[in-house]
Amino acid sequence: MTALYVALWLTFGGGGLLALTGSRPRLTHVLNVLITLGTLISTLVMARTVLDSGALLATNQQFYVDAFNVYLIVLTAFVGFTTSVFSGPYMTHERHKRQIPAGRMRLYYLSFQGFLGAMMLALSTNNLGILWVALEGATLGTVLLVSFYRTPTSIEAAWKYFVLCGVGIAQALFGTVLIYFTATQIGLNADDALLWSHLSDRAHDLEPVILSIAFVFILVGYGTKVGLVPLHNWLPDAHSEGPTPISAVLSGLLLNVGLYAVVRIKMLADTALGMPETGYWVHMPGYLMMGFGLVSFIVAGLFLHKQQDIKRLFSYSSIEHMGLITFAFGMGGPLATFAALLHMAVHSLTKSAIFVTVGHATQIAGTQAIDRIRGLYNTQPLVGGGLLLGTAAIAGIPPFGVFTSEFLLLSATLEHWPWLSVMLLMGLGVAFAGLFRNVQPMVFGEVPEGQQPVRTNMFPVVVHLLLVLGLGLSIPDALAGWFDQATLLISGGRVL
């Protein structure tokens, strides 16, 4: 676990160091990249250990890393690293354009590292109470980042995010308290009653009715973080008002962490409710996740056609895809679970790449309004091409990895819920049309007067899209092994 401790110390300690150097942009940018690179290397070392030796427990059982969360930890560190590479030139441009004071830049880098650290803590902790605290910490860090520009709309978006996610996190806290209560009733002592490893070992003994109620509160609470409809209203505003690097990590990482928390509790509920005496309640967690996921997928796909802000457009795309992943985890079974895990990875990589191109596109056009961003391919071919390829990837065009995961999910749906496959296909078609009806003129339309090239950093876009393309063609053995182990851990062969 030494590698995990190094990663956590780098993020939290690095944030403090960056706050001290925030008035020196070049030095701060280099340090930010080096800190996130060190974090990524540490997580890769840890992942190799887990792959070779199995799940790890440490620090009086307060940290637990297995095949499920280890790949999410690596994914978080990787996207954090590439986003930090993009963040430097982007924030330098924003600082000069908007006359941002040095003190606020210190806050930006401190919050950026604190946000990454909170997510990594949430993913690696074995304690459901610490998981709740870490997600609350990520919420507070995000509030500061969403309100970074201090405009009336950004402050409004930050308050909306704080209030809605605050209400959601309170529901999750009540669900966590219920889990603690039922754990103590079966003889677990106070120190162990919130440790997931102990709860998992005794899940058959947990009171099914109490755990089912707890799961409902957990799903509503952490589902707010995921952006599931109708709990999604904060997400488009937060994406559209905060700095673009924050949109990349919000969409690519935070939503995954919220869903990770839901799936962990579902694993307990599936075991507790899988006893014969629970009757029709046995599939309740899966049905709820399928319902929330399908509604989110369909509603977000329809809303793609109504957007006038480019960042809001892709924020609804994130809601759509998180709905799809939630649906897959709810269905359960090896194929759907494998598809959900793969989709989490390719969506994070693709969406963060898209937001990098969106950030450059808004700087080129001087606006986020879709009808005023035109002809990007003629103005700056790399940005226009990156936006087009990113949109093609997230829309599920082969051979990108999103197509592979969606195909696997459709196959699982056809096998177990064939009538729902029609809804999935229709939803994918609606979302495809909603994206390209907006993106096509932004890339190939007539260049408006005054639209000028800007300094760009397309390194994250190239790397992410190449990875997504590679995952669509062939999944490396090591990654497939992680997914196989995680699939067995999550589903246990269960399917609705």
C-alpha cells in the first residue's frame, strides 16, 4: 500500500505546495504536471501489485483496494495527469484574458489537487463513513472551482451545485447510518460496522428490509453526484460556468466515483436480498438502477437537441452515458457488468478529450454559444478535427471503444431484456443526431468574422483518443484481467 500512500500524499501535499507558488504561472504549471505524473506512476505500481497478489488491506483495514477500484484509481490519476498538461496553457490564456488575480490562481491549483485527492480517497477507502466524507470533500472543492470566475452565473451555478449535492449527500448519509445500524445488529463491533470488507463477508446476515431502504437512500444520494435524472440539474450549470479543465475531470472522473459508491452498496444488497425469504425484493436494487439509468439515458438524449451552449451540450452527453452505465450495472450478469466497466473507462477518456477541444474552441470563438462557433476546421484544423473525432467516438461510431462497450451492452440486453433493446437503439440514434446536428456546423460551417487561432495543447486529446481507439480494437490482457476480476466480484454471475 506504500504506492497508495505516496499518491495520496502527493495530491494533498502537492495542493499546498502549488498554493504557495500560484503567483508564478510557469513554475506552478510544471509542478502541477510533475505532481500528477508522480501520482500516476504510484497508482500504476499499486495496480501491478493488486493484479499479481489480489486485494490489499492496510492501515488498520481503513484502506481496501481490489480489482474493481484499482482501475478507477489509475484512471483518475491518468486523466488528472493529462488534464494538468492541458490546464497550464489554458489557464494562462484565461488569466490574461479575464485579469484573474494571483490569489485566485492559487485557489485553482489547491482545489484541483484537493479534488483529485478526495476522489482517490473515496475510491481507496474501506470505510463507508470515510467514503461519504471524501465525496463531501470533493463537493466542497468543486464548489470553489465552479465559482472560479466570480460572475453572477458562475456563483449561481456553484450555489445550485452545493445545495442539490448537499441534499443528495445528506440522503447518502442516512443510508450509511442505516447500514451501520443493521451491521451492529448482527454482532459487528462499532469499529468494523462500516468497513466494506467486513460487511461483504457478513452480507448474508444483514437485515434485507433495512438494507433495501438504505440502498434507496444511497442511490438517491450518490445518484445526485452521478447526475441521474431527475437529480441532474446541477451538472449542466456546473460544466458551463467552471473552467474547462474542471469540466474534464468532473465529467470524466467525479461521476464515476459517485456510481462506484452506489455499486459497492448494491453488491451488499444483492447478497442480502438474495435469500429465498426476500421473495420479489431480491431484484429491487437492480430494477431501481435500470429504471434510473434508462430514464437518464433517454431524457439526456432528447435534451441534446435543445442546447445552445457547447459545454452544456456535452454535459448532457455525460448524463446520457452515465445513465447507460447505471442501466448496465443494474442489469448485472457478467456481460453487462464487463460492458459497464469498459464503458466507464472509454467514456472518461473520450469525454475529457472532448472538453479539452471544447476549451480551445471557446477560446478561438470567444464564446460558448453554439451558433457563434463555426468553421473550427478552417480556423484551427487540430481543434476542429479533435472535436469531430471526439464526437464520433462518444457517439459510438466504430472502431472506437465506446462502440465496443455499447455493443456488449446491447448483446446482454437482447439476451435478457429484448424489448428494452429497442429503447436503447432508439436512444442511441436520438443522441447521435443531437450531437452531430450541433457539432457539424461548428466544425465545417462558415468561419465568422474575428475568429482567430489560439495557442493549444492537443496532447491529451491525441493520447486519449488513441487509447479509446485501441480499446475498441483490442483490450490488453492486463486490463482485460482487471475487468474479468472486477466483473466476477460485482456480478457473481447474477443477472436480472
